[in-house]
Amino acid sequence: MTEDRNRARFSYDGLERTIHEKARLGLLTSLVSHPKGLSFVDLKRLCDLTDGNLSRHIKVLQDAGLVTVEKGYENNRPHTHCTITAEGQKQFFDYLAVLEKIVKDATQDAARPAPATPPKPVV
Amino acid sequence: MTEDRNRARFSYDGLERTIHEKARLGLLTSLVSHPKGLSFVDLKRLCDLTDGNLSRHIKVLQDAGLVTVEKGYENNRPHTHCTITAEGQKQFFDYLAVLEKIVKDATQDAARPAPATPPKPVV
């Protein structure tokens, strides 16, 4: 019974790979905290990415329907603006809930006092 | 000045790839919450991994000095026991601090009320 309940307890299936990748996690965090969106120039600076990496990761997020990209001009110079979609916000907050669960799982159990007797060595 | 302060604000360099990978994140969370360690059989079940994936990821964690593996026998059957190291605990808690920062960054700013005026379209 206990065994069944604990099955896959630490598998964290909600850590969807599109979001979990380090650079994309930074991009989505910056976009979710800037509801009006951010320019490519700002994203590059905030997430410390090269042009190539930024374009590649934004394309993955765009293909997954998590962000939209508008290309235009500002002061006669090409300007690209990126915004998180409603679906992107939803999926990102679902993902954040898994991160919170990991932090909780790790800290609540790890905070338990060590057992009085040392662990039995495996022979 | 503000621009410099915000440079790389969302780059989250502390998301060390050895730990950030989804399966290894589950393995370390389960091990940090079981200070006496866990058997391979338990880890397989708790993290929902195949034998091959479990061995591969444990090897990565072992090579990085984050876990130790003891092979022995229990009731005349091969038994493998895995424990997080002190260094593993330290690195994992450093990593968790970055996860907590992401959750904070995403939720505190996203919770701001939307601006009264709609965002200016990019033309």
C-alpha cells in the first residue's frame, strides 16, 4: 500500500522539457514578469544569451505556443518584440508549482533530525 | 546604471546542468530526503526510472562527487545502496536556492496588476 503510494513520488513528470531547459526557463521567467513583453535586445541582456541562442530558444517557445514574436521597426531600425501567451503563462505556472513541490519535498524531509543510531552498513 | 544592474538578471547561472536534468533532480531530491540512503530498487520505484536510465544518471552524479554507491549483498542477493555526499547536499541546497529565486522572480512581478493603459503596439 505504502509502496504503491510512493511509486514515482520523485519522478516530477510536470517538469516539461520545453520549459525546464535552463535558458528557456530564464526567458519565460523574464517574460512572465513583464506582461507587456520585452524586446530581443532586452531579452539578450536580461538572460545573458547570444543572438543565436536567443533566436533558437525563442523559436522553440514560439513553436510550442508559449510566446508570440512581432517583428517591426522602431526609429527606422528593425525591432523584435516577444510576449508570453495565455497558454504560456498557464503552462509556466503549472511548471512553477512543480518547482515549489521539489523545494518542499527536499527541505521538509531533509530538515528531519538525523537518526540517533548510525545507518547499518550494507555488507 | 539600471541597465547594468539588470544584466543577466534572468540567466540563473546556478542551475548547474548536472543537477538540473529532470531525472537527476528527482534522484537528488529523493536522496536528500532520505539521509540513510536508498537502494537502487527504491530509487527505481520512487523516480520511475528504468534500470539503464537509473545506472546512467547515478554514474553522472557519482562522477561529480554528489553521491556514493556501495555494492554488496543482502539476503544473498546483490544489493546496491546509494547515498548523497556532504558535497552533494551542499550543491543541491545551492541549486534549490536558485529554484526559490525563480519562483520568487516569477510570482512577485507577475502578480503586479496589469497597467491601466494597453501596451503600445510595436509598428
